[in-house]
Amino acid sequence: MLTMIPERPRLPLARYRLHFTALEAARLPEFAGSTWRGALGHALKRSVCVTQLPKCAPCPLVHVCAYAWVFETPPPPTAEKMRKYPAVPHPFVLNPRVGPVHLNAGAPYTLELTLVGHGNRHLPYLLHAFERAGQHGLGKGLGRMQLDSAERETPIGSGQWQRVYQPGWGVDITPPSEPAVPLVPAAGVRIDVLTPLRLRRDGRPVRADTFQFVDLFANLLRRVSMLSYFHTDRPLETDFAGLTRKAREVELADVLLEWRSWNRYSSRQKREVTMDGLMGDLLLPPQDIAPFWPYLWLGQFIHAGAGTTMGQGRLRVKPVADGGH
């Protein structure tokens, strides 16, 4: 039983599509978010770092630098949460095309980018860094790409896109907005997990045979809470304990998840890093949806689990038609 009426989560977002043209042959892996994030991070740091210190933490500009705020995201000096952590959740999510990509010269490529709250202020720096990253080259063989334009989804979730940038233009920065949450589906909700979802319970990875709805919801609840606390002016206030208890009571109607193995190479750690996780879909019955629905809807834009900035834990949430999937 909830001890208070949960407040609807409010998380302003801005969602963009970046359109590139391959200048030469390029090959990207099945889950290319790590490739894009690495290229973007290197390009952004080269573009904005003025002290050239090897690490951001001791830099006197750490709380005002675009690179540090987007990629390192240290907790502000006044923070009451995560004060002992070196970093807090980052204000961006990359959504590359899923599946191996082989581009010939002249082929188009589209990358999606979501910015959370105040992170949207850094859009011009990020677009410039994407241009530099494309010029340097991505994937095997470092195939070069040209950034042609960027569009913003207005309103978010509508599928309607408006151009906000192309080379030679200034950047149209409109404040982020809260996604409109549809009415609670009457027949249930299907959640598709499109990229590896890496969750942990009691320090251990959650696998298909141990997955429970609370594993996903508790992660989303914490993620929305932390993103709103560090990247907006309106932290989430709700019955966290009550919602989590209620999530433990949910019995899923159908779970079709499988463990997907995937490794990425970390240039920072100079080694292969395991990013295995769950993929597939699950069905949430209609009687259990209402308290969790706004968080599930937001999860489509902010993802869940580990590796969200590189596109991991990508969810697609859709109503179930009467009588089944």
C-alpha cells in the first residue's frame, strides 16, 4: 500500500536526430554506442579543455566545463546526494542504429541523442564535437563522416522533427520539455528490451531466470530521481519505499528475455569490458500498471541499467491490444 499519492515524475528532455553522410567506407559494430561515445568524448575534450590536465577532478573549471559536466558529471559542491561518488548520472543518452552497419561513401547515417534538463545547454558544444568526431573517423578503419544537419523532436515523443542546425547556421536552443504521458493502457503494456539491459540485485547480475519487475522499476525510479535532482530544478518527491514495495508484488503476465553476451573495448581501461545483459520482451498486466506507467514511459527516452549513455538498456513501451501482444 502506498503511504502517499505518488507525484508524477517531471523530467524535461530534448531529443535530437543527427544526420551524417559517410565520406568513405565505414564499419560500425552491432551496438555502436560505445564507439560513438568514445569518439564524442575525445572530440569534446579536445574542443573545450583549456587546462589540459589529465583528469578533470582537480581542475578549477570542473564545475563549468562542458566536457566535465557531460562526461564526468561531478556532484555539485552543494549536493546532498551522492556526495562521496566521483560522478553522478550523465545528462545524455546516445541511440545509434542497432545491428552491424557497413556504409559506403555517400551513404546516410542517423544517430539519436537525448539530453536531460540542463544538459541541453551544452548542445552547441556537442554538435561541434560530433562534427570533429566525424572528421576524425569512426569504427573499423576510422571511416570519416560529415555532419549534415540536426533535428529536434517537437514535442518529444510525437515523431515530428524540426531542423535546428546545419553547418553555417547558428544552433537553435529551445529549452527541454516534459514528455506527455499517455493514458494508462487498459489492456496491459508490452516492454521490448532492444539493447542489452544490465541490472544488478544484491551485487549480482539479474538474469532471465531471476528477473522480476521490481528489478527494472527500482532502477528506473532511482534513475529518474537522480537525473531530476542533478539536472533539473525540480527533484522528484514521491513515496519511493511504497512504490518499490508495490513493484515487488507485480507478477508479470509473460517474460521472454534472454541473456545476450557482448563485450566492448574500453580505450580508457585498455581492455575488453563485459556489457552482457537481457534482451527480449515482457508483458505487464493491466491491473498493475498505473503507479509505474509514467516511469516506464520515460524509460523509453532515458533507458535503464548500466551503459545508458551508450544506448544500452533501450526500452520500447507500447499498449497491448485486447487479447494479447
